[in-house]
Amino acid sequence: MKNIRQFIRLSRPLHILSAILVYLLGISLAHYLTGQIDWKNLVYGLAWITGLLLGTQYLNEYFDPLSLTKDPVRKHTPFSGVSGAIGPASLPRPVALWAGLACLAFTASLTILITPMLENKQAVLFIFGVILLAELLYALPPFRLVSSGYGELLMSIIIVALVPALAFLMQRPDIHRLLAMLVFPLTTLHISMLLALEFPDYAADIKQEKRSMLIRIGWQRGMLFHNVLILLSFVLFGLAFTLGLPLSVAWPVIFVLPVALYQVWMMNRIADGAKPNWNILILISIATFILAAYILTFAFWTH
């Protein structure tokens, strides 16, 4: 049981669950526009993206030089930094390598299986290729953009922009403008979530010379940037409404605003010198993104 828990921890379930949620958002938008779903393509696409994300996550952990570090300052969490699931008292490091290779082999096999069934092969294979390339640049040496300070931006683009686009294209032959109206505000919200997840590890990241977005822009500017991203997300939602996002879909997002404003308020209190409660801030930041994506998915699916 301990090894199973460590393996789940190694898998970073938050990123996988976020990808599944926005994948279903792309599916729900296709259902809203056409009234029908190709369930076979839904399952195949979901399996493909899950296999790829898991594979690159395992390889990212294997190649991370901090994966074996047991720094008491660093808070190994299910959400940010390295998982802490690899080490003498945990999983052997080769487990991450072989799990990653197995997931990538599964994804490659699934690509061969899916391709003949697709009606718009070129578009879907293009998205496959872009996501694969982005994930490899993110996780594998010599690039490892995860440690460049730009990895958070790339991860948000992969999960919040490319994954729902893939889901949509596996149901419809072309991209619809409503997809862009959803992607932009959710992407800024996702970046703010990833930024919030980095604050508990800020001291350890400086000590171990790890480059993250927060380290690159600095503590104080990071707090301001975090708040601006959240507020910008809701400005973009409002702009999307004026540009044609249906009111029946757009208005429920207002229920997320109090949670987002509470997150901004918490960050401002920390900036003013209040004792930080990182666990609450992390949970609120995750809840803000998850609620927004879920409410939109539910609204499209039920209208």
C-alpha cells in the first residue's frame, strides 16, 4: 500500500485531473454545438492525453536533479515541485524511468490505432505532434523547460489550450471561436494557480538554485502578477460574453468570482506581512480553477 501511495504521488494527479476536466470541457462544447458525441473518439483521445502526460511526468521526475534531495525546507506536496516519491525509503529512481517509457509506448501504440479511424487526420495528428513536442521540451534534457522559469506557461498552454482543442477536433472537423473564448481566461487562471503552488517552496528553490516562474519574477512581483492574472481571467470572461459567449453558459461563472477574490485577498494579506497559511491558499487556488472549468463544462453539457 505504501508503494501504491508513493506511485500515485509520483503521478502528480492534480495535473492529470486538470487535463481530464478541460478535455471534457472540449467535449461538452462539441456536444453543445452538434448535440451528439462520438464516444469512441472521446475514450481514445482521453487515453492518449492521459498516457502522454503520465509518461512525461514520470520522466520529468527521473531527470529532475532535485528528485533525490531530502531538504527539510522543501515541502513535498502532491501539487508543486518534485514529488518526494523517489528515494531510499520510497520508490527506486528507475521506477520513474520505466513507468515513463511504458506510458510513452502505450501512447505511441494508441496513436497507430487511432489514426485510421479519424476523419480529420491532419488536424488531430498536428495537435498530437504539438502536444508531444511541448511535453518533451518541458520534461526532457537538454531543454527541460520545467526548470527554466517558463515551464509553468508551457504547461498551462498544453493543458488548458491544446487538450480541449484536441478533444474538440476529435468530435468536429474544425475549431470554433467559442473554444478560444474559453481557453484564454482559463489559461490565465491556470497560470495563477501554478504560481500560487510555488510560494511554499520559494525558500528551498532559492537555496537549491531551481529556476521557477516565481524565482524568475521575484516574490513581491509574483504576488502582484498572481492577483493580476486572476482579475484578468474574469475580465476575459466578460469580454467573451460581449463577443458572443452565450449568457446561459457565461453567467454561472460569476459564482467563482467570490472564491477568486478571496484568493486575491489572502495573497494581499501575506504581502502585507500576515502569517501565510499555504495549505489554504493552495486549496483555494486549485478550487478557483477547478470550479471555473467544471461550471463551464456543466453549462455546455446541459444546454
